[in-house]
Amino acid sequence: MTDKHITKHVDIPKQTLSDDALDTLLSEVDFLEVPQHFTNKVMQSIDEIADEKATNNGSQHADDQVINAAPKWWQWAALIGGGIPALMQVLAFIFSAWNVSNLG
Amino acid sequence: MNKQTLTSLQQGDKTAFAALIGRYQKPLFSYLGKMTLPQAIAEEIAQETFIRAWQARETFDLEQSSISTWLFTIARRLALNELDRAARRFEVSGTTTTDLGAQETVSEFAHADQSSPQDLLHQAESQQALRQALATLSLHDRSLLALAYLKELEFAAIAEIEGIPVGTVKSRLHRIRQQLKNKLNGEDFHDG
């Protein structure tokens, strides 16, 4: 961009602006300042994102382990122990409903 | 930045990345300033640019592109999205994006030089006028002009960032500069 940047000092008139003055103004003007410790802030954000990702990955890994583990004997016992009475209750309800309709 | 630093950056070297931030933060803020973004939003965009660059560092192809082109491509996309969103918000509220951060200009530059108070005032007025004139340009024109006045970027790099041929960059730049000059010289502009 060297051909575009003419480093002449030109006074900027109030009403008319020359090409050189416009170039100078556009080249030299910086509307914003770099905030203090900007690099540190960015690096801190990057570290935070990395930590967050690691935490999420850790908890996801733990969940996956629980889901993928083979069922234990007591899990089967609990399923059968809870499942049989529940099934009996449903059957009892159906029988009583049928019984009531027959009586009526 | 040399190739070795860039390679170690791609491999996750945070010191190399901090050096990259140090190298490009000033031109990036200069670009975002010429895009007429206020300080706080520019800071967010600059931060997001570097975070995205870090996250995508492994996908960056050293042979295909330069690091500056890559960074400014990210920053441009974020800045255009933000300004586009702001324009839509202000359309609803009846304000213009020209007002975005305009009040910061004089105070920011009043202490920038060792010149006399009169010179400083004149300088601040010129800069405020420039900022207002920039804000009247279309977002894509503003971006092109802002990139063109960065010492870090050649025409070819600007063309790559903007996704247009080099010839188009030159012709559009000529037209935008003319448009900007007319606005700055126009009486209606100064009266406004």
C-alpha cells in the first residue's frame, strides 16, 4: 500500500479537501485506541473457553460411561421386582373394570 | 511474523499467539475504527476475531493465504454483521448509524497531539467530520476504504478479503475516495 500512502503534511482547509489531505487524514487517523492489556484479556478468554470445553468434555465422558456400562445383577432384580407388581396392578384394574361392566 | 512462529502457533503455542495479537491489534482497531464502530463494540469484535482465529488455527493454510488476510477476513465478517444488525435496530428506533460512537471522537483526539488547543480543535473537527462522512458510505465501501488505508495490506490482500478482483478494488477505491471527498467538501455536510 506504499503507493497509496503519501506521507506529506498537508493543512486541511475548512471547506475544501485535496486528495493529498484526504490521504493524510485517512492514513493518520485512528478513531479507536487499543485497550490496555488487550492481549491478556484475549488470552484469558481463550483459556476460559478451553477450561469450559474440558469441563463439558469431562461430564459428557462420565455420562457416556454410565450409559454404556453393562447392567448389573441388582439392576435386573430391581426391574423385575418393580415390574411384576406394576403389571399385576394393571391386570387387576382391567379385571375390575371388566367385572363392573359385567355386573352393571 | 515468520513461518516458524506461525507453525508453532498452529500447534497450539500460546506465546506465539500472544505475539500475533500484539502484532495485529493496532491495525485491527484502526480498521474497526474506520468502520465507525464504537470502542466497546470494536473491542468485542477484535476479541472475537482473535478467539475465532485461535479456534480455527489448525485449518489455516500457510501456503494459500497470509495471516493478515485471514485475520481481516474474520474481522470484516464480524464487523459487517454487527453494523448490519445495528442498522436494522436503528431503523426501528429512528436513529442513524452515523451517530454510532460519534460523540467519542473529539474527546479521544483532543489529547492526541502536542499542538496548540486551536490546532487540536481543528484536528478533532476534521476527524469528526471524516467519521460522519465515513458513516454515510455503504458498509462494503467503508470496509474497502478502511482496508485500503492499512499499511499491512496490499491490493491483492484486500481483493482476497473482499472477494473481488484487484482491478475492482482499485476502481471502487477511486470512486469511494471521490465520494468521501465530495461529502467532506460539501457545504450541506459542514452545516449538518
